[in-house]
Amino acid sequence: MAPRAARGADGSYRITGHKWFFSAPQCDAHLVLAQTDRGLSCFFMPRRLPDGTLNGIYIQRLKDKLGNRSNASSEVEFVDAWATLLGEEGRGVPTILEMGTFTRLDCCTGSAGMMRQALVQALHHAHHRKAFGSLLIEQPLMRSVLTDMALESEAACALSLRLARAFDSEAPSEIALRRALTSAAKFWVCKRGCELAAEAMEVLGGNGYTEELPLARIAREMPVNSIWEGSGNIMCLDVLRAFGKSQATREAVLDELSGARGQEPHFDAAFERFAASLDSDTLTEAHARRFAQSFATLVQAKLLIAGATNPSARAAAEGFCATRLGCDGWGAVFGAVTVKLDSAAILARAWHQD
């Protein structure tokens, strides 16, 4: 049960109760949800009171987490903790989500950055490790795995930066686009990050599983971005709400995607399927994950097509479209593609040799 907040004569509130998960207790202030007579509300709670004394925040213990240990998480007890109301009483969730929307972008960009680091670690190892008489990077199956990972990493980076650009704009179309794209990008990039980190670790074999190299830590860090600020199902349901409640969002998304039409057949076919799904009976909660995945990968494909200004970029765009948007071309694991890719160009691009 959420802590309770009682309003004082001066307009401030006193909050009492237990909070099982309290992130970053070392911060100077926190946003806290607590119950008032009008419902769940959002409060600004400083660590110290205006007179400099400590507020009534008592840490019970630090959480023993899988990863992200450099950033403390705790369990706390509030005892008449002083706080001020943010927004309206009873509107705590919408108020705190204004902050949460920005941190969902952080989750997306953070995962994309760790994906790139994991890929670089795998590529470096493959360029220097010999097995069965040849370098790993020269072996066809390993090249297939690394090529697939390179496509995933580049697409995640492109999607994250496009989303960041939408956050920097006050144009109505950009605001409408980020309303749907934030949750879809956060869901998809963070999910794929976990898989890519595990695959990169496997490229290094037993060495990758040790704490002497960064991949073990990357693999532990990845899952938290899927959980923070709303787990996968919450993100996908939010995507459905964004499309269901706003015609402007639908128009902004279709306009964004239309810029790549007529350049790649797999993209064109996927665009038509996606546009048709917006008005179909399959746009339901049960299909929300599939819809969010389709939306995110379609935007990624559009961005790679738009950025295909040289041969290696075109190889990446075509490879991504053929594997992610083709009906039967994408395997369940990295390296299980059934289409022919320009691995030489894609890997040279990922290794900055193009």
C-alpha cells in the first residue's frame, strides 16, 4: 500500500509509510507517489528540510540487485517526511510520467550505447582470435552472427537518436510522433539489447563470461532498462493507447514512415501491412507486443534507408529490411537469417573500415 500524505496548515504535506523500492537514495530530492484523500498524488521530497536538518526518510536496506550496483536502490520508511505537492491531488501518475517519459528515452539511448560497446568487444575479439586455422572474423557462421548484430546495433542507435531529436522539437508533428515512438523504442531496443549482450558474450567464449572483461557487466546491466520506467507490457499497451486516442499521432507516424516509400520493396510491403493494421481488429491488447515490434522495426528501417548515402550504408539498410521486414527472412536468434547479406560491407562499416 502506498504511503499516506497529510496536508498541513502551511500547504505542505507530511508523508508516512513504507516504500519497498526507492531509487537513488543518495539524491538531494525525490519524486514520491503517496495517497491523499483525493487519490494517488505526486510529491517533491527533499533529503534535507529547509532549515538544513535531515528529512524523515529512513533507509531500511539497500537492494541486492542483479546489476546496476553502482546506482543504489533501497527500501525506506517515511516518518512525517516533509514534501510539497506537484501537480493536482489525485493526478500523481500523469504528473510523474512527465519525468518518466524523458527517462524512457534514457533507457533507450543507454541500451543502444551498451549494444554498440558489446558489438565492438565482439568484433575486436573476432579480428584477433584464431580458431581452426583462421581468424573468427573470416569464418562464415561467425560472420553471419556478427553481421546480424551489427545491423541490430546500428538500427538501435538510429532509432534512439531520432527519438532524441523528437524530444528536442516543439513542432506538433514531432510531439505527436514521440507520444507513440517513445514507448515502442524503449520496449524494442531494451529487449534486443539483452539478446545482443548475451550473443556478444558468447562470441568471446569463456573469456566473455569472466569479470575481467566488460561483457559480463553489460549483460547484467541490460535487463534493468527493460524494467525501469515501465516494463515491456506497459510500454506496448501505451503504444496502443497513443494510436487509439490520437489521430494526430497516426498521421505523424505515417508521415514519418512515408519518407522511405518507393526505395526498398520489403519496406513498402511492411508499410502497407502496418498501415492496414491501424484499422484492423488485430490492434488489441493480446497483439500489443507484435504491433510495437512492427512499429519500431519499421521506423528503424526508414531511418536506415534515409541514411543510406554510401554503399556500406545501403548494404546495412537493405540487409535490415530483408531480415527484419521480410516475411520469412529473420531467424529467432542472431545469425539465423536465410537471405544473402553483404557481410563485407556491413562488418567494415561496423568496424569503421568502410
